[in-house]
Amino acid sequence: MKIDRVLSELALGERLNHEETRISLKLVNSSGVPLSIAYLKTSCGCTAAVVQKDSLANGESTDLLLRISPSGEAPFSTEIRFHTELGWHKLAVRMQPRYRVDIPLRKFVVEPDAKFVDVDIVRHDHSIDFSDIQLQTHANSQLERIDNDTFRVPMHENESTIENQLVVVSHKNDVITSVDLEILRRGHVRIEPSNVYYVQNGVDAKDRPHVVRLFLVGDCSSFGSGVKASLIVDGKPTDCTPVVRQLGPTLEYNFSLTGILVASHECILVLGDKQFPFHLEPR
């Protein structure tokens, strides 16, 4: 790798998460003049860099030694910079962290009467013995092992949605990895009303607009932008068209109403031919 120009990018592909990667790069001075390497820096604490020689005659080379420990699920990148008489040089190193143990399938849509979901784990580091690891919820509830690499997540009858964090731990209770799990019952949804927000708190809000924010949680695949949404308050339909946002598997409905929300109300969210009643307490 020459240092008579700006260094660019090095792609390393997939590497195990939190496992140190060591790289040796040869830097060759082809500038025609002697160079001194100074101010060697990295962009994060997960990367260490050293050069074996910091003074190079023309045509001479040295090794740049890197030690990188990637972390996180997102594509990982780090930058190495150093200065010579030619100016600043930089090298971007990119890789995709991969967990030592992973749960590749994290979203499930199950039948309405399902009582459990079986979750599979996969080893990317075969030095880990399956018998030495357990799967538990974020609340430290240990899950039943069905076979060597499968664990069972129970579902209660009144649960239309399970959104939980699963944690893979070793027999020494060391956390190996954690992932977000989402389980939806097919066709099951529920309404979660948020607070009512007054535009001007502390002022007579009779003629002020209020925002009713609702969340439709569960298997929302039958409800989308093409399904008409309306709101009934205390048996009276409103003429407000909501602003709808997709938040992952959840649909958010924002109704802006004027002059009617001054006490508790019994409401109904109407989506096509479906009705979802809820109780609203304004703030």
C-alpha cells in the first residue's frame, strides 16, 4: 500500500462480534522523498494501530499493524489516520460484525390459538458448546430447551403480541448476545390509546384542537393506507381524517379534534368494517 496518495478503504467482510481481528498492512514510500510518519490515530477505542518504523527513505517500507474488535449489529467501520510531509493520509476499514451465537429468525406470525413459539439459535463460533448456553428473556426468565438448539417461548391466551428481548447466556451467566423478538397472533390486533395533547395547556381549550394518538399493535397486515379510518366519540362520528404512520409492525393514527374532549370519553376506532372500542382520558 503506497503512501504517496490518500489511502482509501479496506473491506474485511464478516467477522465475529467482539473478537479481535489482527491485520498487517505494508506501507511503501514511493513519493520520491523521505517521509516521517506521525500523529497515528484511530477513530474509536475498538481499534489500535502501530507502525514498525516511523521514518522511511524513498522506496522503503514498513508494516502498519491493526487490532480491531468490532461490536454491534450494524456494519462496523473505523478510520486510521496519520500524517507525513505529504499531508494527512487515511484508511477506512469496514466489516460486518457477526454474533458468536445468533437467532436469525426473530419475527413470527402465529395462529390465533398458538400457545408457544419455538426459536432456533445458530452458532457462528463452534468453540461454543450448545449444552453450555441457555436462552432467557430480558426479565431473566429462563426458556425451556426443546432440543440442542431450539428453545420454547410461551404465549398466554390474552397476548396478541409479544415484544421481548431474548438473551443468550453461557452456563457462567455471561451474556453472549441479545436480540429483539416479535411474535404476532394472526389477525389479532389491539388498540393502545396515548394521551390527549392540548395545543395550549393552561388555557381554555374549548375551541383548541386536540390530538388523539392511537396505536394499532399486532398483525396489522389487513390494515394499511387503503383502509379508511374514522373515530367515533361518545356515539357521535367525527369528520376528521387521521394522519397515519407505519412504525415497524405498528400503525399510528393521529386524529386532530376540536372542542369535544373535555372529560372521559368512550371511543371507537373504525377501520373499514372493523371496530376497536377504547376508553380515553384527556390530559
